[in-house]
Amino acid sequence: MKRLLHFLLTFVVLVMVCFAPANVSFASEVKREDVIVLFKNDIDESIIEKLQGKVYQRFETIHALSVSMPSANVPVLRQHPEVKFVQQDQLLTIQGQVVGWGMTKTKANQVHPQGVTGKGVKIAVLDTGIDTKHPDLHVSGGACLLTECPKSYNDDNGHGTHVAGIIAAKNNSIGTIGVAPDASIYAVKVLDSEGVGTTSTVLAGIDWAIRHHMDIINLSLSTPESDPALKAMIDKAYQQGILIVSAVGNNGNSQGTGDTVEYPAKYDNVIAVSAINQNNVRVSISATGPEVEVAAPGEAIYSTVPVAYDFDGNNNGYTWMTGTSMAAPFVSGILALYKQQYPYKTNVELRELLKTNAVDLGNPGKDNWYGYGLVQTEGSEPPQIGVQLQLSKGGIVKFSIKSLGDNVQGYNVYRNGKKVKELQTSLTFTDYVLKGTYHYQFSTISSKGKESSLSSPFTVTVSSPYYKDLTNENWYAPHIIYLSSQGVVTGFNDSTVRPKSLVKRAEAVAMLGRALGFNSTKRKTVFKDVDPGSFASGYIQSAYEQGIVSGFPDGTFRPDQPVTRAEMAILLSRAYQLSDASSVTFKDVTEGVTGYAEIYKVASANITKGYPDGTFKPYQYMTRSEFSVFVARAENEEFK
């Protein structure tokens, strides 16, 4: 019976083989290849289908697909006119695990007491995941981008949790503390339990970071080969304002020779980080090369790990690791501190700040071991400046500078984290702002050009003015706010100031009349078209009596007619009795132009410089905001 069963089974198999169609190959007989396909224009999956390919992932951001297809069809795909390139889906691995002190080296501990902790900054940790139950970490969210994610974005290796702890371990009574303990960290799992991922997973991770508006991406991983798709995705992230930080790799040699920096750290839009020890010396395994941008602590770094992967014998969820993987998160943390301090700075500006603040190591200047040097928190020295709030009224905020320290060439002023004045030397600073609450901070610039840390904030509440069609960001806002504080600009009953509306002759004369203190009593004027009850009648008559306006030959004033730039010049030159001298010339202002002399008077007084093309455009009508700017300049030298 057993012989019969064996015979029958063999037969069935033989029948299946014998009757298989000649043009069909078994899966085991077809060699397949995983590739990344970048299209010249829009993604076209039909091209892949025709070549027996299977699409795993779409990357709309860079018009690319992650694909598996028969190896024999890959050369055909490369020749397709709609395909830009085809790249093998490469392996990327974590750096470091050669089984912590970096806070004092980077001076991160010095800024935490000032409230600089990375609060509000979002960091994507592209790694093996993060232990979401670790008591010293708070994971704000994340995603697993591997094909199989049995534990979601939880860490099943330990590497990602260690990296996350360096960045943002909480400031509590246990374990350790991260560089930016209040930063929001996101676990983007792109590496598996062995610490291995592919181009596809990392592409998906960066794409996730772009779509979820991350501020910083930490890449403690590397690959020896360049990958066009990876570069394209990184470039896209950088263009979106994201800072990308990467370990340079752990394939350096003890002599520190050669260009051993790996990708993605080699790319221009990535901050490449090397590792140093406690003596400020390069860790021997840290890669070297011209792409190294900065150095950070990377030897025996104490940080968080899942208890299941704590192999140092303590079993407490913390351990020491060494490598450039540990250095990169120090830089990500420092950048988070910068981002909190200067929320309006671009990624390019923050990157420059990183270089400026670095402590030079090794050979003078940038070198292949340490780049620009050891990363530091912003302004490790306190500002050498004495500041006192002097006035806050009607939109005017005024500070007096009591003293500037030795070797200080000037100071910067920040309002709500944004720099509003640079390298000031005056012993007073005046700002013009709308209704709201503002936080002012000051820093000093040393004789060597280095900026200090920021002063403690001065909180100022401004109760007026408020115009619903004006913001502090409008270039003309300070001028209008100043005139409003002086009662020159009053706005309309609907809480608007209508800055983009053309200014009428009556409005212009009323503004000048208020500025110069003319009699505002409504009354009959010499002009037959000015109603005695008009808001501007008193100012118009006073201006006539002062010889500032004369009207038209037909006895009219035409109060509702818009004001030209030439008329503005005539009004201001007469009202402020401007002098004749001027070295300025405008190619469209000749002696035949009405207001020729007055135009050059306002130019001589630095009330106007004309347009970049060398013209003045005398017959162009003016808006209310433009006229306000000229009046403010005539009234206050500060605006010139």
C-alpha cells in the first residue's frame, strides 16, 4: 500500500510538470530584482506592468516607484523614453554598536535653565523605531515603512531608541537627559530588527517627514553607494525647509586618511557629522572627507534602550554606545534648540549658525576630520548688554541701552523670536507695533562677529493701534503706526486704514495739517468745491493760508482727486521748507515736469530715492501707505 501511495504522489508531480505550458516559468526559476524607477514626468505604472513588474511603493514627491521585476527586463526598462533612471534598491545599515558625557561638550546643559529645550520643534528619527513605553521618552507619533511591521514603529533593535534618547530624553529624575528634552520626536521605522533597510524604506521615511511637516530629519544610517532617488528625495526635503542630519559612517581608519564619508552624508543638502571622544579627538572609526561639516560626541554615549536590548548587565533601559550614529543626534538636538530660539530662521540660516558657533578642532578652519568643528549651543556666552524698557504707548515700544560690554561691536533685537534689527549701536531702540503681546530679546555681537545667547525676554503688551487691514509684516506698517501714535493717521470707522487705496488730495492735506499742527476747525475755504463741513476743510484753508496749496486756475481744489508723486513732492517741500541742494538725478524728471524743483528737494532730504531703474514716475498716483511713508520720513529722521 505504501508503495502504491508513493507511486501515486510521484505521478501527480510528474503530470504537473509534464503538462505545464512551455512558455511559463516557475517563480523559483525567474530571477527578480528590486529597483527604484524615477520617471521624467508623471508616474506611469503601465510601463512596469508590461515588463511583469510589481509596484511596492509610490513616491509622488519625486515621481518614482519601488518595483520588483524580472532581472532580464530591467535593461529594457532603463531604455524606456519616459524613464529617467533605474537604480538598484540598496541596503542601508545603522552605524555604531561598539559598546555617556556629550551634554557639557556641546554646552546644551547651559541653555536648558533659560527655557531653551527644543519645545515646539518636530524631529523625525529615521531608524529602527523607538521604544514607545520607555519612561524617559515621549514619542509624539510615527510610522513603520517596512513591508512587515508586527510591532508598528516600536524598536526591535535598540539603535533607534538610543538615538532618540540622545536627542530628547526627558528632563526628569531618572536615567539621562537629551540635548533637546522638550522636542517632539517621531519614530519613523525604516530599518528592521537587524538594523537593515533599503532605499525604498528610507525614501518612504523622508517622504513621510515632508508630508508631516517635520523640522529636522535624523539619519543615523549609511550606504557606500550614491542613489539618485535618495538624493532627489533629500533635495526635496531641503527645499521644503527641513534640516537633514546624517552620520558620516563608521568606516574610517586610525590614520584618518582618505575620503571615507558614506551616503547620504556625502550629499550637499545633508549635514555630515563625524564623531569625537571626550578629549576632542576623532573617534578612530569615524569616516573622514571634505563633506564632514561638524563634529559631535560619539564615544561611549549613555542613552536609552529598550530593556529587552539592554545587554550591559544592568537591565535598566540605558546603555553606552559608540559611533557616528551617536554623534548625529547631538547635532539634531542642537538644531532643535536653535529652531526654538529662532523660529523664523530658514534651514539654510540655521545651518550657517551651526558652522559659526562650532569650536574649531584639528587644523585651523574646516578640515576633513572635524569639518567646522565641535557643535555648540547658540551663544554659550551671555549677552553683554544692559537694557531697560523705557516706553510702551500707542504702538511705540522704546528701550534704552544702559551699557554695552567691552569688545562688543553692536547688538541684535528679536521680537517674538524673529530678528527685527541687526548690529545696532544706538543707545536707544524704538519699535512700532500693532495691538498685541510681544517678547523682546537682545543679543550682543563680539568684535569677532560672534553672537551671544539671547537675553531674558521683555514681555510688552500693546493696547493700540489696531487696523484689521494692517499687519506688522507690511513694510509700511512702522510708518503708519508712528503716524497713528502722533494722531496723523486716524483710520476709518470700520477699523481699517486702507493702505492700498489711492490717497486723495483732501486726505493728504489733512495728514500734513495734523502733523504740522494746523487749525483743524471746519470752516469755509477759498475753494468753491470744498464743503465747509468736510473733515478736511480746516486743514485745506490753513494750508492755503500757509502757502502750501493754491488750488487750480478755475478756483477749485478737487479734494477727491488722487495725489500724484509730483504733487506729493510739492506739498512736502513747501510744508517742511526743504532746501534746494541735491546730487540725485532722475531720468524722467526734467525742467518741463511739474514740480521739478520740489522733486529734487525731497530727494535731497532723503525722503525718496526714486525707483531702481533711475526714474521717479512723477505722474504716478500714490496709495495711502506710500504717502504715509513719505510723511513719516519728513517728520522723523529715524525712518530715512
